Amino acid sequence: MSAPEILLAVNGLAKRFGAVVALRDASLELRAGEVQALMGANGAGKSTLVKILTGVFGADGGEITIRGRACRFRSPAEARDAGLVSVYQDPALVPDLTVAQNLRLARAPLDAARQWLTELGIADPDVGAFVRDLPFQTLRLIDLARALASDPSILLIDEITASLPADLSARIFAIVRHWRERGRGVIFISHRMAEVSVLCDRATVLRDGVTVGATETARGSEERIVELMLGYEVARAAADTAPTPGQPYGDAVPALEVNHLRAGRLLQDVSFALHPGEVLGIAALDGQGQEELFDCIAGVRDRDGGEIHSHGALRRFRHPADAIRAGIVLVPANRLQAMLPQRSIRENVALPSYGPLSRWGPIAMRRERGRVENAIRRLQVDTRAESELRRLSGGNQQKVMIARWLASAFKILLCFDPTRGIDIGTKRQIYALLRELAAAGSAVLLFTSELPEIRLACDRVIVLFGGRVVREMSAAEADEATLLRAAHGLVARREDAA
Amino acid sequence: MTSANPPHDAGRAGLGRFAQRHPGLVGMPLFLLLFLAVTVAIHPSYSSFDAQSLAMGAMPLALAAAAQTVVVISGGIDLSVGSMIAVTNVLAAATMEHANFGQAVLLSVLVLAIGAAMGAANGLIVVYSRVPDVVVTLTTGFIWSGVALLILEKPGGGAPDRFLSLGAGTFATPWISGALILLIASVAIIWIPVQRSRLGLLLYAIGSDKAAAFRSGVNVERTRFLAYVLGGLFSAVGGIGLIMTTGIGSPLAGVYYTLSGLAAAVLGGVSLSGGRGGMVGPVVAAYVLTLIPTDLIFLNIDPNFGQVIQGTLIVLVVMAGGLVALLRARKR
């Protein structure tokens, strides 16, 4: 038996964005007639790899060969001409054009696209409809049909089944299998381990921008994949720190209680209680509804269903100011959303306390300065560049974002990935501060994309998957391997096992 | 959250759907008819002469609106449209003054090329400098206003009578003026091939969603560049139209045509966020904007109220558009 032809080979691909290394040494090999999973934890470099393959970014190093010929794509159009097409998590369809125009945009033949749409369950599609008027699910199918219609030899599918109902996923799988039978190659990115083991022949695993292994996806290979994703860090994380023992809360009124919360496409049904003095961690892969959850609680967006109680009262926030007044404050993932980069540390810290517009008159500078200085001292903010916040390092900016809430009074602190891209020393300081705040009676809800850090800061952790809570555990149990398994949906659902 | 909703709305009536998809094609012409009816009502002696002066007054503005429309559809903005009109206008007035008809026609081709080149300069700077288009075109607009004054210090110059009669004359009946024919012809000759070709699709695509267009394989930079070239070309047609209808070169025409052209584009249903709108709406809106001060004169009201009314109209139209979008979103 001769070995199947190698469609795509990636060798030693590297990419850095400024100081951040997204890919260090990524390699993979896709054979003709193969469906290959590309896996890795958050920030492992999957999407960077896909974007380099499809010409969205150029690579800094390494090589890509298609059927033995070296390629370097400068745009998605060039990648498409070489037979490599990607279907992204958010459909790359232009809203103000019709379906037919979108097909023409990507030079996809209309008849073939229609045929694929029929096969995907959209019989008699109205290609004259504007994309902006169509539901999201339909757009995903159109995007897929468009990719298939241009008849690529290599198809990349990025998280297409997230928030799709099971019957649609099944149809997509059937088409992927069909593609395989025709001797084409498919690279399939998914967080759902179950799908991967059913659909894929092999899995390539990335960790910190490096390909750490490829494995056959036979039954029982999930453990092997998780091991690859974790690597040697498991041992290190376990030895890191002893978690704080969980305290019993009994019948005390929770600071925050969320019941069956639902919002947008991603947040399906989440319930939990957060007590004063507690740091509750949330672990989840990208896009499992955590953003919507935080936005709902902080009053950034309205919920579609469910209830939020804080300190025993039912709340409905129409504006972040409502939440702040109720003592709920948010430190967002993207610092730039919250800070005034050209203004001083003092102004940034003092800003939220200017809340009520009814309070006229000059600002009591002396009192304000005292409060601000106090907060800055507590956080050990480096104040050498205090006149403009943008000149501070990322870690110090993040500290200022927390300091502004210390200067006001709050009861519940929501931290969304506060340590992303921050050096380890500052991380420790931020976690220590969260612990200190909890010890003083605040309740803290912390989402972090860096799973090993859950144990450093939290008392308890809940894991979200597919917009639902799939697991709850004490920090003592929450080692990285357990969290990662749960975050990939590898546990039975807690109560509503469907 | 139903599965596989077919993208299908067969139930919607053909005409209603047409109106919904092409609001500029239906709404603005109706609005203009209404305005014309009002005009005839308050000024029963409305004659072919009035119609002719309306067409002549509206033509350069309609072309300014067309220039702005192309750029705004592609997701940009061009605040140098008026200055490009002024430069091409004075260039024509200065060079054609002592020319014969044949030379004047040749010169207008040259002027069109210069207009396209000015647009190309805008496009190159916007694409390569990555400075926001508002800043780039505001500053190039300043430069070209200066150039216009260098070419022609004060209103003056001219063109051969036969050349001017192309715009000022009439065609078949005294109601149809050359300015109207020239406007329709020039917009059709430039825009229809563009809109029918792949370029038209790309202009709408990058205006609607640059990232999605890029991932669909569109060369976003080249398309933006071409949008500014077309903007420059339409401006040059406007500059030539201005001399045909006024007979002289006006170096200070810039500000009026930039702002009113943008106003006509918005009034004509072009979304300032890009990707939406057509060419008919803005061109017809230019007629409406020209008619307003005329009506005020007929009504013996200070025509300077025109600006107040123009501004109010734009706010109302934009608000109405937002309201429709909101209602549609609610219905879903």
C-alpha cells in the first residue's frame, strides 16, 4: 500500500506580533482524503496558523508547501486560487450584499453553491436576499456552501458547529466526510472533543505556538490529546501554590445570584451563586458565553432570559451606571475599553466617582487626591509616567483599572481576564489583591483564560461549555488537566444532561 | 432558533420589496415630484425657463453628489470634492477662453484626466499613509482650493459659445435642457459600467464590511483607491458642467459643492457608514436641494433660509431611515 499523497505540509511556521510570539514552531501535515483536527488551548496559536494559511497574515518564518510546491499567500484570494479555502467562526459574508453577490465576490459558482445549500438542508434558497436580513445559522451554512462551491482541495473549518443545533452539525459532518471520500483534505478546528473523535482521522495539537504532536483519533484518544495540550506544565502548576481552603457559606445571602441566565447566541443557561468574601473562578474556552455573562451582570447588555439577584434583590440593569450604583463593577478584558489613555492616572482612577451628574460644583480635589493616592499605593502602581496612562506598561494600566474601583466603593468585582498579556510578577500582585479584597468582604467573579491561574486566586470554580455550567469544583480539585477536560465538554452535564 | 431557516421571503409583494431594496430609486423621485408640485402650486406661471434654470443649477451639484456617493459607498469620505470641482472648473475656464469648439472638447478630456489624477492622489494617500480619509481629503481639499486660486485669481475666464450651449441649450422641447441630458449621460456612462462590473460589487463589499470582504478575497486597498479615482472623475465632470452652465470659472466654488454634495448623497439614501445606497437618489436629491432656495424666492422668503431647511430635511430623512431600520429590527 503506497502512502497517500501529502496535500499540505507546514514546517516551522513562526509569527510574532510586536513582543508577543503567537507561533514559534508550528508544523502539520495533511494527507489527501484526511480530516485532521487542529487542537490547542486558548492562545495556543490555532487561529494565527489558520490566518497565515489563508493569507490574512504573512509568516515571519517557516514554510508552507501544497502538493510539494512552496507557497506564500499574500491574501485570501491567492490562497483560494491555490485551492485553500477557509470557513471562519463568524461568516465572512458582506451584510449589505445579496447572497448571490457574496458568491460572486468570492468567485464561487452559483449553481454549485445552490447545490451545496440544498445538501445542507436549504432547499430553494433565495439568493437575492440580503445577507443582513438572514439568521446567523443560515449565514454559516451559506459561508460553508460558498467555500465548497469554489471546490478547494484543502478546506479549513474553524469552529463551525459552535451554537449550531445537532441536526445541522450532522449535515455538516456528512459533507465533510463526503469531501474526504473525494480525496480532498479538511482541517477541522473544534473545541468539542466528542466531534473530533467521531469525525477526524488525526489530530495535530498546538501548545504555546509549537506543534507538540499529532495523534490518531481513535476511541479513547481524548486523554492523549488533553495530555498533549497540557504538556509538562501539569506538574509545575500542581506544585505552584496551595489553594485557600473553601469556606462554608451556609444560608448567608449571596452577594450575587444568577439564575438560568440567557443572552445572545452563546449564553444558554447559567446559574450560580457568589458569596461575600469569595473569589469564584470561571473557566471556559473562547466563546462559551463568558463575555455575555459578564456583560449582563455589569449592565453592558440586557439579558434575554433568567434572573440576576444581588444582595437578595432582583436586578435589571439598563446601563453600566445602574450596576455601578448597585455596587457591581467590571474590569474588562480589553483595558482600552475602559481607560482614557491620554489622561493621567489620577483622572482615570477618579472617573467613576464622578457618577451622579446631579452633583454640581467643583471637584473636592483634596479629598479626591487622598482617595486616589491611597488606591495607587495599595496596588503599587508604577507612577513614573503618571501624566498619561498610555505610557504605562500593560500591567500597570490594568492595576489602574482595578484601582479606580478601589477608590470608589464596591461590593462585587467582576474581572474578565485581567492578566492577559501581563508579566508574571504583576499577575501575582493582582491575584494577591483579589484575595485581599475578598478577605475584606467583597465578592469577586474572575474569568481567566489561563487555567493554571485559577488555583492561585479562586476558592471555587465553575466551568462553562456551550453556554452552560458543566462543572463546579473547589479550587483544590481544579488542576489544569481537570479544568481543561471539563472545558472541552468531557464530563457529563451537571443536571440537565441532554 | 429554528434549524436551517430557508432564506426565503416569497410572500413579500414585488413592488414593496423593490422599494425596500432600492429606497433611493423610489423615495427621492417621489419627494422631487412632491416638491415640483408645490413649486407649481405657489408659482403657477412656472415655465420651461424655470425648469431649465433648475436643471442648470442642479447639474454641478448632482455631479458633486455622484462623486461623494461613490466614495461613501466604498466606506470612505471625500471632503475635497468641491475643491476638485473648483480646480477643474477654473482650469477649463482659463484654457478654453480663446479656444474653438474642437479644442474645447479636447481640453475637457484633459480636464477629466486631471480630475481622475487628483482623485488618484487622494486614494494613494488614504491607502498608503493610513491617515484617516477625513484628514487626508480635508487637507488635499485645502491644497486644491489654493491651486484653483492660483489658476484663476477671481471668477472669470470662459469657453466658446457652442461649447457652453451644450449645457445651456435645450433639446427637442424647451423643457428638456442640455444640462439635464449631459447629467444623465455622464452619470450613466461612468456609473452603469462600474455598477454592472465586478468593481461595483467590490465597492459595495468593502463599504459594508472591509474584513469580510478581505476574507472573501477582495483587494480592499485597490478598490478604495479606485473609489477615489471615480470620485475625482465625477468631480471633473462637475467642474466642466459648472462652466457650461455658468459660462465662467469660479475658483471659490469648493465649499458649497463639498458640503451640499455630501448632503445630497445622504438625503439620497447613501449610508455614511458605507455599503448602502445608489446613484439615482443622490442625483435627484441634488435637484431637491436646488429647488428649495428657488421656492423660497417664489414665496418671498429670504433664500438664506434654504440652508436651515436643507439641514432640517437631512436630519429628518436620516432619522426616518433610522426609524425604519429600528421598526424592521423589532418586527423580527
